[in-house]
Amino acid sequence: MSTVVVVLSILLAAVFLGSGLAKLANVDAMKKSAEQLGYSQNLSRLIGALEVAAAAGLIIGLFWTPIGLAAAIGLTVLMLGAVYYHVRAKDAPAHILPPALLTLTSAATAVLIAL
């Protein structure tokens, strides 16, 4: 496994672990974001659980490649959904850019893992 894959996997895991735990803990900022984007608190907690699971999958994937690949693909799909919700809510480009970059980073990680 390349150093780039290891670094990307660890960085993505850290980002999504933090984000997922904040959603699971129902942090005020996450509640406001879900409300602004037009989805329920239950969906927000589900997304948080998926983010935490994907973070764990990326770390496990450092030792068992198929799990890392599945986690990276799952995050790519999840982040495509996030971009869709931000665009649908007519958010400013500054709010669309982070999930868009995470989509690209997750996709790049999946491709690099698959190579």
C-alpha cells in the first residue's frame, strides 16, 4: 500500500470521525445544518453513523484492502449526496466546496486503493 493511500485514508478517517461523532451527539451546528439542508435529525444521525463506520473502514482498510475500498466508495457516494443537498438548498459556493472536495478526495482514495 502506498504512502499516499495511507495518508489520505488517515486524513479522511479523522475528518469523518469528527463529523460523524458530532452528528451522533446532535451538536447544535449539525442540527442547524440538517435543518437548513432540509433533512431530519434522524437522517442526520444515520449519516453520522455511516461516517463513523466509514472512518473505521478506512483504518481497517490499511490492513485489509477490500474494507478500505468499500469505505472510500461509500464516502464518495455519501459526499455526492451532500453536494446534492447543498446545491438543492442553493447554498453559497463556499458551503458546497468542502463536500465537493471530500467527494473528490474519497474518489481518489478509492481509485488509488483499487490500483
